[in-house]
Amino acid sequence: MIIDAHAHYYPEEYLRLIGRPELPPKESAPLRDVTIEGRLEMMDRQGVEIQVLSVSQAQPYLEKASDAAYASKVGNDLYLELCREHGNRFFSLAQMPLPHVNEAILEIERVWDDKYNVGATMGCSIAGRHLDDPEFAPVYDELNRRNAVVLLHPTGADCVVDGDDYNFKWLVGAPFEDTIAALRLALSGTTERFPNIRFIVPHLGGALPFLLARILRMTGGRGEQGLRKMYYDTVNGSVDALKCAAEFWGVSRLLYGTDFPYESVGEYERRLTYLDEAGFSQKDVEQIKGERIAELLDLAKRLAS
């Protein structure tokens, strides 16, 4: 079974509620206008049986708690409606109306037991606040209690670079968001205090595989265990980068993903086929392509129900 662990969906009603009707941007999302039927045809050609959907940068991080809670509810319901309409081809990661802690916990409780909700997603930062902010501890406690899978995703925050020229915030800023978010969760001890949360870091972990030796040297190894507990999706396309990530994390921590619709048709196909070119065993490739995420999300039970 081939499962895409990192794909996005942008319902217009939800985008209006969060004030982001321009998403996803055409210049970086060539497949934005592909219909759901067209998406399923692309999946079928690749042998992809399931996409796990999340909101990408379109998080409901609104200033007023009531607005954020309502947008999150509408968004999650639209995702789950799509999943039900296409029986077992799509599953959903719940968005949360952060930074509003009480509302986030209530939304987790509301959607968690739905067959098609398989976890949660968070931005790599939350309305300008870091993921290791102590005020978010009750949310992590709730996710920990539920053994949650949580996908992190860049939000376009100017975490490393500034200015609008060259689109640096997405060109290179996004993978550095991945890097910083994962490091903060590990170095702060968040991953140790909430050990049942299975975090997924996108884009092979950003710059982490390249910088890990430096990081461990400068921190005396602090945070290493937390980083190695995480999972890393394979949205990239470079065999050399894939090998580097596998060397540091181990093949057992890698999960196939595409970042749909942020690619051309050729790139979409490549994000699956390049997994066969890194010299991994056939068993390891099958684990990356779907068996591991199926186990994490308990999909066998969900598909049987």
C-alpha cells in the first residue's frame, strides 16, 4: 500500500474564513487547479491508495478565539466531508484554533474519534509564538494522552530571512522553519515530557540532516533523543538529500510525502520514484512508501470499519 503522508487541500469556504483566499499561490503550486477527480486519477497512475490531508500554511491562527474556533470547526468538517465522499482515499489531520488553548483542546475532543481523523497538524510557529511556549503545554498534554500523530508545517514566517525579494521565506525559509521547530521541541524537552506524541517533520527535516553533527557537538548531544524519535517525510526529490537523511535518522524514520499541490506533474511523480534510487532494500522502500505511516495511523483498523 502506497500512502502519501503529506498532501494539502484548500476549501474555498475555509480560506475565506481565515482571510487567505489567495492560497495556494499559483506560482509555487502548479497543481492548485487540479480537481479532486483529477487528483484521484494522478494518485491512481502512481499507485497511491491514500492521501493524508492537512492545511499546510493555512492554519486558523486568528486573533479572536471565537473566530479561530469557528474557522477550525468549518475547516475540519470540510476535510472530513471530503474523506467520507471518497471512501478511504483520503484521511485528515485536524487543525487546531491556536494559540487559544481551551478552544484547541475542545476541537481535538470534537473531531478525534471520527474514523477519518488520524491526527493533528501544527504550524512550525503559532501566530508568532514558538512551539515550545509553555502556554501550549495543556494542548500537548491532550495530544500526548491520545497518542497523537502531529505533522508540523511551515507557515511562511520570517524566521531566518526578511524582505520580499526572491521569495526567500519559502525558497529557503520554509525548510529552516522545519529545522527550528523540530530543534525547539527537542532542546526544550517537549518531546521528553510528552513522549506519546509522534511528530512528523516535513521536507526530510529541513537543514537538520546536514547540520546535525554540528548541532550535537555544540549542544553536547542535548536534544538528540528527541530528534531521533521524530519522523521525517520525504518531500524533496534529491537522492543525495534522501541518503543524507537516511544516514542520520535511519530509514525507519522516513515517510513518503508529496506536498501536493506544490509541484508539477513531473515533480509529483518524481517524489515517489526517487525512493527507489537510493539503494534501500525493497522492504525498507515499502515501509517508507506506506507501511510505516499505515501503522502509525492505525489505518488497518480504520479501513476495516
